[in-house]
Amino acid sequence: MIRLQNINLTSPEAIQRLANNHAIAVNLRDAFPYPYTIEDAITFLGLAENGVLGHVFGIYEDNTFVGCGSLIPQHDVYRINAEIGYWIGEPYWGKGYY
């Protein structure tokens, strides 16, 4: 069963292991680094914890981290909207996580 949980309960190593993938990086915003280092994961978790990145969550299949998602609140006339984004680690592609 898929569950979403606070990303800060996810280890930097688990994030780095899946995020360090060119196929993921080319499909995300330019700010997503590649190669993705453990330092990038630690920085990401700090930004997420401080709310800089909106509401960030880990995507889990049972107890296995499979990806990451976020809701980014918008501003002005779009204030009742949020941008939704996510990525799934390549080992989990084609398994119905969409």
C-alpha cells in the first residue's frame, strides 16, 4: 500500500540513492541537481523542514522509500491553488505509482 509521510522522516541516503539519476533530473526543474549528492539531500531536507519548498512528502510502498512529492501554494489570484510535483525512483517505474 502506498503512503505519504513527512519527508523529514526519510534518510538523506535513501533520497540520494534514488535522486542521483539523470533520467529523473532531466524531467524536473533546473534547480534539481545532477549528480545528486548526499549534501544535496541534506540541504533539501533542511529546506523542506523550514517550509521553503511548500509541503514536501515522501512516497512509500510499505516501508520502502520510492519517491518524493510536494504541494507548493501559489500566490495572488492563484492563492487557492497549489502546484503538485513528484518524482518516483527509476527502480519503481512501470509499477503503477502515478
